[in-house]
Amino acid sequence: MQSFRAIGREPVDSIGYPRQPYRHMLEATLQRNLGDPLPADTALKPGDVVTMLCNKDAPNHVGIIGEHDGYLTLIHAYAPDKRVVEMRLDDVWRKRIVEVYR
């Protein structure tokens, strides 16, 4: 939600989403703000917003696709580091992507 505010947009229904997936609130909020999602196998571009599965049955994590030195990166809040990080988008993270918003 802070990313929306950083570009001058106030998110619709910016109530956030709980740590545990609940009634697809995450996907619904993203869809209201960004439109219909694209399939997970869509060719990713910098600026895409992605939802991911992280040890859950429903998407519970969001990232933004970036680019650095010619390769795609994932910008997201990384719990082990307790901060937002940018890391190379490797196969492990790529397989977690459920939906792509552009």
C-alpha cells in the first residue's frame, strides 16, 4: 500500500491484508486497484506487481518486479531480513508467483 502512496495514488479499500490469507482479500484489493490479473506464466516486465504463495494455500505475499544489470529482480518485504529487499528473481521465487498485475 505504501508503494501506491509513493506514486501519488491512494489505494481503493486500503485496509491492508492479514498475514494469513482470508477470503481472497489480497487479490480483491489488487484487482480493484490494478485491474484483472494476468496468468502466472505471463512474461514478466519491470513494474509488474505479483502475488506469491509462501507456505500457504492462497496468495499471501506481494512483490514488484524490477530490473538490475539486465536481469529481473523481485522487490518485496523479506521477513528474515525484516526489511524491503531487491533480489534476483530466481527459479525458487518465480515458481511461487500466482498472478501478475500490470
